[in-house]
Amino acid sequence: MDTTPLIPSYEIKTVISFSSFIDGLLVNHPCSHWKFRGVENSDFALIPSLGRRRDYIEADIQRRHEIEESFLRRSWDASHLKSDSTLHTMISAQHHGAPTRLLDWSESPLVAAYFACRPKCTHDGILANCSSDAAIYAMHCCPYSLDDSIILALPGPQPVESTFGFTPLSISPRVTAQHSFFTVSPDPTRELEKQPSSMITAIVKYIIPKSSILGFQSGLYMLGIRSSSLFPDIDGHNSALGAETALTRLTETLCNS
């Protein structure tokens, strides 16, 4: 029988109410060691992209290593980063859509809120309706720091005994703009909260009803939390044009209503 305690969850409907909950987090943990992760579906667990692939889940240990090595090898060849650090190659790969064992977080709750409510447009430039509730996870981890020499020396992919987290080097504009933080766990196919860790002391979940997501998108846009600022490269700017034009219209409509 699984006796793992459930992650406590709360409903938030506005950016302002989310800010109030963030203030509440500091009551029991009055430090800056909170990290945040946004997911577009509140049913999504804290499992990295690699661990959600069926071919990886059903593979034996040897085949899992082969799958992961294959993704990393191709990503290393294709990335602008030529680093001896497997972790930083993983980061570069993940930011370009490759599945990895990394679970990405942000030191900014507003950045996490953006990824939870990330706007998408239909083919005719209208903001798409949200089909599910979104969620933001808040994780308190202390201590978590690894100095750069340790990070650069870590080989991979390989099993780790306990979940650890790290703030990466500023290897790309996206890493810096998104205030990135990453966790790595022993088993990529299992939920983060069910794995051994000496650094994670609390996890909280905030659910955003689908009826509130448009309001969140507008509020974040007004605060400057936008695709063009979080993806400060040519791909990010190009993909942001449609959504940001639609958000401008939405914000004007809400302000005039």
C-alpha cells in the first residue's frame, strides 16, 4: 500500500490571489529556496519528459541507457553548446524539445504561472480555449547548492541515489530569462515526491481552473511575463507574435469591460 502523503493543493483564480499564497509559503519557510513549476494540465505529475515516454517506461535498464544516450548524442551534435557537462547538454537539449531526465523549475513563481497558462492561438489568430485546469507546483529545497566544478564533473546518464537540484550556468539566454532550476531523481518514471531526497522539505500545488486561465494570461502579459521575454531568441520572438497580438486585444477588452 502506498502511504506517500498527498501534495496539499489550493485553488487560485487570479494572479493577485496567487501572490497572497506565495506570501503564505514564507511563514513556515522564510527563505528564498522555493522553486516553481507550471503544468498545463493539473493532472500532470512531477515526472520528467523522458519518464513519460512509453518506450522508455517499458524498456529494461540497458535499453533505457541506449535511449537516453541516443537523445543526448543527437542533441550534442545539434546544439550550440559544446560542453563536457552532460547535465548542461541535457538542458540545451530540453530547451529544444528533446526528452530528458531533468525536471525544470523556475525561481520565479510568475514564470511558472506563464508555463501553466501558456497562451496558444488557433490558425486564425484567436486565443485557444483551455480544455483543462492548469497547476503550479511550489517546492522548498534546502540545501541544494552544488558548485560549478561538481556539476561539470557529473557524468551521465546514470542512476543517482537521491534527488538533487541545481541552478545551471547561464548557458543560453533562455536559462537566464526563465530563472531556471533543475532537479534530477533516481527514477525518471516515478513522481518526484515518491523518491528519496534530503533536500526537498515541502511541495505544494496550486490549481488554476480553466475558466480563470484567460484572466491569468492577461494579468501575466500586463506584468511583462511574455513569450518574447522568456524566449529571447529568434524562435521565441517569431512564435510569440500571434499570441502576444491576441493577448493585447484580450487585455484591452478586459480593461474596457
